[in-house]
Amino acid sequence: MDESSNEVPTQSAPVKDGRVRFVIDSKRSRFTVQAFATGILSAMGHNPTIGIRGFSGEVAFDPDAMEANGLRLIIQSASLEVQDDISDRDRREMDKMLKGDVLEVSKFPEIKFEASHIPVTRLGDALFAATVIGNLSFHGVTRSQSVPVRITSLGEMIRASGEFALKQSDYKIKPVSVAGGALKLKDELRFSFEMVAQKQEPAD
């Protein structure tokens, strides 16, 4: 059962008049996680960059009303992979540790983020900003997460970009530690994204 902390009430809100549903195109989107090394041997290590390959989601957006709702993002935990230029052996070891010891993908196969009402501020003709406050379910824990986003409306497509940070300890994840703690990762992870979403035509 998920443990909860500071959750934001959410509900499946219907798309109102003027709002169009957009579906994320993961092949044209980018989603990465930056981790940071610490410890007495950190100068010999590196700050791993982790790519998120498998994700899907959708949101309803009305640029005229400057509102969005019904945001839902689902990440496949097993799709996270180390992107750094390292040896195949090191990559296999890091991926094994990431999926087995850190994410525990067999127990927690999905990471979910959901937000209902999202106020939007217009910055220009097609440029908007929003602070998305929703519930992030990660590693069996659900917490409120704030994500600042820049949005570009391109008619049949929207592009959203931003970054946010979280602490692994908030989600009961033990940061990676090797060499007796001489080299380990800091508690904070920084996520960055550039999402492309295509307009979904209403069903007949």
C-alpha cells in the first residue's frame, strides 16, 4: 500500500468546453535525471545522468481560458537507464543497482504524477507559464510535488519544459553507496524535461 504525505486532492475532471486533450509523444520528448556524487572519492567518480525512456501521459489545455486540467504522467521504472559515456561493464553494474537496489522495479513498476486544476499565465502570444502542483507516487510513497513549467502552444501541438528536484529519502529510497561510503550519491535528484504533446481528435 502506498504511504502518503502532503497529498493534493485530485480527481478525474472532464474536459470542459474549449479545452483540448493533448497526448504526450515520448519519441519526440526528453526526460532525464541528474544525480550528484559525494564522499571522499567523489572527485574520482562522476555525476550520473539517467535517461527516462518509457513514459506516457496526457493533459487538457485551453490557451484562451489559460487553464489546464487532467494531467496524468506514467513512467515505467524499468525504462530508466544510465546515459553516461562509460564502459559496458560499468553501465551494466550501474543499471543493475539502479533497477534492483534503488528503484526496486519488480515491486514498484510505475512512477505516476497526477494533477487536476492547473492555472496558467500568459507570457506572450503562444508562450505560457504554470506551476503544476500534483501528487507524485514514487517507490510506494505519494507526496505533493510542485513543478514549474514553460508551455508553448503550437496549435496541433504543445511543448512543455522545466525542471524540479526531489530528495530520495522522502520516497524511502536509499542513495547508492559504494566503497564503504567513500563514494555515494547525494540525496537530491534533479529532473529536467521537454515534453511534446499532440492534439487528440475527439472520438466520433
